[in-house]
Amino acid sequence: MELSNTISQLLTGISPRDVINSRPFQITILFILLFWLADPAIDSIILQEHSFTQQLLNPEPMEVYFRASMTLLIVFIGLISTLTMIRIAKQQQALTLEREKLRQVIHYGPECVKTITREGSLLEMNPAGLKIIDADSIDQVRGESVYDLIAPEHRQLFIDFNQRIFAGATELIEYDIISLKGTRKSVESHAVPLHDSKGLVTAHLAMTRDVTQSRQQEKKLSYQASHDMLTGLINRHEFERRLENTLTLAATDQSTHAVLFIDLDQFKIINDTCGHIAGDQLLLQAGTIMREQVRQQDCVARLGGDEFAILMQYCSLDDAGNIANKLRIAIDEFIFPWDNRQFKLTASIGVVGVDNTDSCASDILRDADTACYFAKDMGRNRVQVNQKNDETSARHQSEMRWVSKIHAGIEEKRFILFAQVIESLDSLCPAKHVELLLRYRNNDGSILPPGAFLPAAERYGISPKLDRYVISTALNLLNNNPSLFNTIDVFCINLSGLSLSDDDFLRFVIQQFDSYPSLSGKICFEITETAAISNMKKAERFIDELKSMGCHFALDDFGSGLSSFGYLKNLPVDYVKIDGSFVRNIINDPIDLAMVRSINDIGHLMGKKTIAEFVENDAIKQQLQQLGVDYVQGYGIGKPYPLQELLDDFLKRQAMPSRIMA
């Protein structure tokens, strides 16, 4: 069985032609012929009984059996030898072919293949490797130390790497080389040990590829991801990452650091006047000034637009304030020339400290932004250093938090309308008026007054958005509740000064009344005296446009300004709301009484109705009635309560409520 398997294996892949054409098989055939000639010759000589011819042509049966047996044995041995030699020849041929293929793969391969001795001498290297090191031929570098090609800072790393390979390890390593022409390149090498027949490591075999371009591309992408392309400064993302690392530092060694937030005061004017190219150039030069004025180790970043930030590690708040003021002076002294014109530039800078009590980079940036806002709010071109737990800073931070809450509150409909009764003192004309007021409903259901959110809305310019919300909500509610519409004569809605000067807001209001044309006569917009005076022309246009559609107007807080009566003459309002600071003390203060009397008389003389605010008790109400004031409003008349409750109350009583709501 074993013999059969051996022959079968030998025959695999060998054709009869291969056997016939092989020299061992031909020698076997020749040997058989010689045997058949030699055996009769030997018998004729030894026995001398028969001639050679007779022994050859007419042998004895036993002689024939002997010759046939020997022939079969010779054929078998010859065939086995032939097949074995053919198999060996084929294997050698295949091995030679594989070696040639491998040689060509190594020779023409795109990556370096090299062998190195234990001492670091180069044994062999293919053309791809020679190209990497800028060698003309292998003879130029064979036997030379590859250590001399390794960049000095990576040389010991490679020596240790080579020793580990000879210890039997297989590793991947990156390092830099200096080519024969002096070019620095980054390479990646994967090495394995070469063993001899005894298992001893004889060489270090490595496949190495040039990764210079890919590393340069990675560095470029990393730079672009962490830097502002215009100024070359780090960007917000990188700044926040470094600030987070600084927080870790502060927590580890109890160190103190600082952050500066810089806003260029006149950038928008220059950018709008001279164009974006000038604006970009200005930002570039401003960034250069900042880098020149701070310490070498400080991180200067452009956060976006004309906002910059500086991270100052291991810097006290006092030192940071001094550096910030030095930077402010440098920017103030800078003259930006453009298109035969010269522009002055100033900066508002906020400074905050960073220590182990801080935990969030975004909070620190927010605090620094708040400090910067203080600097702008106080007149610009100044430095505001905010101490921790500063009361003013806390108030502004609260306002900034309200900005996002206002936007979210509008989307989530957290703002609800309240109503406060405005009672007529004319028994012959008991008109029913209410003022619509805005409140904010917290997650826990508690109601916050406008004093919580209106300062933030005014300061950060989002009060027009609230006004839009109130108008659209109120008109929609009135349109869907005819009973309320028919019962109340006038609904008063407060407008901010920003809305009054916003042309887009005026267009919005007109569009709303185009959708609800029957409601315009029911709406009275209240504008403050201060807002009207500061935007006189726009206020007049705003009032004229909406009065032509049937709306009414009231001048709120009248008497608080310095030139109230002069402006009242030129404003086409229907109602004058007497400032509550005069009303609340008219019982005890004759001057306040005289002021209320004067405002009421002049208002009537100009054909306007008067409304007294802050009416807190019946005594004040009676006094106002004696003066001839037309309407009264205040907690003594009725506290504000949800508009829906007002609707329900009117439906039940079909009359103005006289109760005081808690």
C-alpha cells in the first residue's frame, strides 16, 4: 500500500512523454538491451555448451525466466529512478521560477526591501530602497552602516529596534531618515528576523515605505482642523481643547491661569465701509499685534468674526489685567491704512481667572465674554477684569442664560399672556380695556414676571422677537374667541424701543392685521416715552402706518422724561399713561398731585385720554376720579391674571370683574 501511494505521488503531474523523454528512462532501456546481450555472452563463455547466438535466440526456459525477472526489476528500478529524478527536476525548476518571481517582486516592488546585520551594516536593498535613500546603486551602500542614515533624534530608537529584531521580535516602527543627498524623509518599517537552518537569526529583514507625503498631509489636515486659515491663530475648537488641558493642570497643581476675551470695537464699520478684503487684512494685522503683546507661551486664538481669545497659563489675574491693558493700548495706537484712508481701531477686553474651582471650558469662555460685554457696555476701548463671585458679573451671566431660555421658551410656548384690567372712571362710557402682559412658565409650573427676562431681552436685542410672539398669540386667541372679542373694547400691547425702530417689525405687524383685519381696531400699542423720543421719526411713521389701519396708541410712563410735554404735542397717540411714580403718592404729596393734574389737563387739551398707573387703593382711585382722569390701572383695581381666566370670568359674569385677583 505504501509503495502504491509512493508511486501514485511520483506519477502526479508527470506525463508518459515526460518519462519517455527523460535520460534516466532512456538509460534504463539501454541497460536492459545490454543485459539481454551480456547474459547470453556470459553463458556461452562460461558453459561453452551453446554458442552466443543459440543462447541469445534459443535460451533455456529457466534462462528466459531469469532474464524476464531481471528485466522487470531493472524496469521497476529505472522507472522509480526516472520518476524521482523528473519530480526533483520539476521541483527545482519550480523553485527556480519562484525565486525569479520573488527576485522580480523585490527588485521592481514599490517599497524598500532590505537586510541588515546585527551591527547595522546593509547587506541588500532593492531599487525602491535605493531611491528612498538617494543611492545610485547597491554597491554605493552595501556594507555601510544604516545607522548613519537615521535622523539623529531617531538613531537610538532604530538601534534598539534592530536589537529587538535579532532577539526574535517582529515589529513596526516609524522614524525619519536623512538621505545621501541630505533630504529628510519619514519612513515606516516592518521588520522580521531571518533564520538559518539551525534556527539562528542571521539578518534583519525589513519592508520599508516612504510615508513623507502622507505624514505631511496629516500634519496639514491637523493644522487646518486646529487653526484659523486667515490669521494662522488657533481656532475655537483648539482653544477649548487647550483650555480643558489647563483646567486639568489647575486641578493637579493648584495653579492659577487667565483667559482674555477680545472684541474689536470698530471692525464692522471698517468691514462694511471698505469691504471684506480690508476686513480680512485688518483681522490679520490685529492677530499679529496680539501675538506681539503677549508672552511667548500664551495661546492666541480667533474664535470667529472679530472675536479673539488668549489663554495665559501660570498667570495671576492681576498680571493678566496688566497684559490686557498693554494690548488694549497697542491696538488703540494702531492705524489701519486702506485705500488712501486711515482707520482707528480699539478693543474691548474681558479678563477672567482660571483655577481649581473651575470645571468647564465653555463656562470660562462665557464668563470672559460677559466681562468683555461689560467693557463694551461701559464705553468700549477698556479692560474689564471680573473677579469670581462678582455680583455684577453674576447678574450679567444670568441675563446671558436668559437669552437661550427666551429663544427656547418661544419655541416651546412657555411664554403665556396675562391680563390686567384698565377700569374706566366715566360712568357714562364704561369702556372695557385690558393690558396684555407676558409671563414665563418654568418647568415646575411656577410663573416668572417680566422683570426676570425683559432686561436680558432688551440688552441682547431679542425683545422684538418677544413682541412678535405676543402680537401673533394675542391676535390668534382673539380670532378664535369671538365672545372675548365682543366683550373687551381695547387690548393694550407693550412694544419695546427696538421694535419701534425695526422696519421688519412694522411689516410683520401689517401682515398680521392683513390676516386679521377686524382686530386692528381692538388693539392699542403702548410705547414708552423714552423709546418714542429716542426714535422720534421712526416712532411717528410707525404710529401713522398702524393708525391708518385702525390701531390705537398709548404713550407709556409719561412724565418720566425731561421734555415730555414738548414731545407729546407731536406724537399722534390716543392715550397718555401717567407714570406711576407720580400716582402712588398723590394722597400725601402735593407736588405729585400737581404733576398728575397737569398731565391730565394738558392731555385732555390735546384731545387724548389719560390713564393712571399704580392705583393701589380706593383713596387714590377717588382722587383721580376727582381730577377727571379717564382710566385707572393697578393692584387696587385688579391684579394681572391669565388671559384665559379673564375670558372665563367674562363669560360667567358678562361684566368687568371687580374682584382683586390674588
